[in-house]
Amino acid sequence: MDTGLLVLIIVVAVIVIAAVIIAVVVGRRKKTEANRRRAVDLREKADQEAVGAHQAKAQSAQAEAAAVQAEAEANRLRREAERHSAKAKEASGRVEEHLRHADKLDPDANTHSNGSDQPRDDDRVGNPEHDGHRLTRDRTNREGTVRDDSVRDGSLRDGDRNA
């Protein structure tokens, strides 16, 4: 072979190797640049999701605080209801005691047929010890008149509560 052909083959081989090396270097740079762009995009997406996660945490904390506040309010209302219930029981007891005392003092009070000083069961409807109903008393004396001397005819007026 002749030296000119050998030089040509070596030059072509060097050019091909140089072209491959350049292609690899350019490819790596492009790949590196693409990876940088993807990394920037992922960081932006992570930042957006971090904001959303922070908002979700804040909403969760607000909901938790509202639940604690509602629970505290419910406990307060429960205690208030218990106080009112205790006051109502105490008042009912005082009313019952006043009525018993009044029945002891009143010579015209309806009593049991056995002569005891206790009022008859039908004089008070809904004794607090029975069913928790409201206390009412028969305010009529034996002649069928109300103690203020007005006659009860069984008709209802607009203001009557015990109708």
C-alpha cells in the first residue's frame, strides 16, 4: 500500500474518533442541561406542594382548635345545664316543702281518707319524685269554688296555662 493511502486512512480515523468524542461531549452537556431544567421544575413543583402542605396543616390546626373550642363550649353548656337542673330540683323540693307545710297549716286541705296530714296523690299531678312532671294543685275547696271565691265552670280562658 502506498503511504498516501495509509495517511488518508489515519486522517479519516482521527477525524471519526474526534467526531465521536465531540458527539459524546455535546450529548453529555445537553443531558446535563436537561437534568438541570428538570431539577428546577421539580424544585418549583416541590415549593408549590410545600405551600399547599403548609396551608393544609394550617387548616388542620384551625379545625383542631375549633373542635377543642366546641368541646369546651359543650362542656360549659353541660355544666350550666347541670347547675340549672340542680336549681330546678332544689326549687321543686322547696315548692313541695312549702305545699306540705301549707297543707299542714290549712284546716281545709284535702287529706287521705286515713286522716294523715299528707295531701292526696291526686291533689298534685306530676310529683318530681314521679315522672318529673310539673307540680300543680287543686285550688278549689270542697264546695267547688276557687279559694278567691270565684266559681270554676270548666270553661277555658285565653290566659289559662293548665288547659
